[in-house]
Amino acid sequence: MTSTSQVLVSAKLDGKYGLLDTSGHWYLPPTYDSLGTFYHQSVGYFVKNKWGLLHASGKVISPALWDEISYEEEGKIAVFDGDYWGYIDLHGKTIIEPQFLEADDFYEGLAGASKLEDNWGFIDSTGRWVIAPQFTFVAEFIDGQAYAEEEGVAYSIDKKGKKRAIERLEMERKRVTTENYKMGIQTPDGKWLVPAEYDNLSLRSGATYFFLLDGKWGLLDTFNTIQFPNKLEQYRPFSDGLAPVKLNGKWGFIDHKGNMVIPAIFESAFSFSYGRAVVQFNGKWGAIGRDGNFLIPPRYEMITGRFQTVHPTEHAPYDVELD
């Protein structure tokens, strides 16, 4: 194995999963019943109806012992033993015994967790409650703040559990739904950036928004100029200036000006990463470049998600062999 960074994606061939590089060469050969999406330096692998964890080097971090396994975040991986969730570290060692009914990934040193249904709080890396269970829903911490809901009220909370009602938070711009269930976007001073005349609006994608009207999606800019009419059945986020969109049952790619840069000829398509987009064509999966030409021929039974960077020499695990 090379010690330099690798850009990899999970792929399936002849009923087994392995890892491909950007040239379509096998980095790890297809020998696994299933592989999750590569995230940081690890990927979940599935054998004999159980999940384990692989390092980017191909070494086993944790043998296949778990009913479910999450992504690696901050050196911790949430695992499910069939009854409860706990956490293991990058060496496969249990650092928090399974005890939670539900458990999220760690962000900024804390993870949302629950021992009772609809009763969430936040734990630290030892499993100690830092914010006591009290919320019906929580999201991860970003820049010291986390979204939380309690009895139908939405809050932003800090790491001490102090609450601020969402409606009192200052926002650059926000989506607003009117009494007749139409959606628009307002600036903080109440001016309509995008008038409330749409059934739904996406989060901002650069200088454009996807809008839903009469059951179909289109694209408009911040001046409320329609860049692509509401003819799309589905869309995925912009990346590298292009967004996958579904038109007349097929997927293609448009730019922020609404130009169909890559024709809608694919059965499925994911957003670009590292100059490549995973697509399905004639029942098989491959990867195309920004010109729409195949860089990895469509010959795989499945390619999962987007290409991601991994570093095989980081966090090298103990040697543990597969059964």
C-alpha cells in the first residue's frame, strides 16, 4: 500500500464490495459482503451478518461483531450490539460501553444520546452526561451551538445547555412560510429576497435556490429570476459548480445558470467530488468527469456515494485478522 493520500470510493462487483481509486483500480479487492461509505480513515465492512471496521490500510480495526456501526468522528465510532449503542476508538477498543437507546456521532467533543425514547442529552468522551437528557431531538454542535427541540419549541443551545429560542437568533437570511403555506426568503430587515410564492425552497446553493412549484423543481437566483423552469423531478446539491438533476426520469447535471451541462441520460447520479461524479448507466455504475465522459467505465453493480480522501498512514490500528 502507498503511504500517500488516496481518493477512494466503495464499489460492488460480482456480489462483493471493495474500494476503488479515481482511476478505477482496486485499492482493496472486492471480498466483503458490504462496505459503508469511506469517512475519514475508516469504513464499515459486513461479513457473516455483522459489521466491523476497516482502516484505510486494509487492516481490521474491529472484527465483525456489531449489528450496526456508524462513521468515525473525532476518533470515535458508535456501535450497536443489538440492544444498545456504545463507542469504540480507532484501535477497536470499547471506550463507552453499549448503554444508549440511541447515540449520535461526536462533534466538538460531545455526542447526542438517549436512554429513553424522545429524551436526548449530550455526553462527553467518557459517556458522562454534560447536558442532561431533556430534548425530543438534537443535532450536532457546530461552532459551540447545537439545534435542539423540546415540546415543540426549537432552541439553539451552548455546551452548558443554555437555551436561546431559534426565532430570537440573528440570521443573515431565512426561509419564511406564510399562512397560505407558500415559502420565500427574507433578509433580517424583513425584505423579501425571494417572494413567498413557492411550495418549497432549498437551502442556498451559491447564488441560486432550487424551488418547488406544482410538484416539480426548478432553479432561480437571488433576484427571483428563473434559471431553469420547474420541470425537474428531483435534485442533489451543487458541487464543483454542477448539480445532479432528474428530468423525464433520467439524471443529468446543470450549472448555476440553469444550463444542462451534462445531458440527462443516467438512471442515477451523485454530486461531483475530486472531479468525478458517480453515475448509473444501462444498469451499471461508473464515474464521469465534468465533460460527461466516463473516467471509470460503467461495469460495477454499485458504487456508493462520493469519492473521499483517506490517509493510510494516519491512526494505524493494531493488527487484527479477519476470521
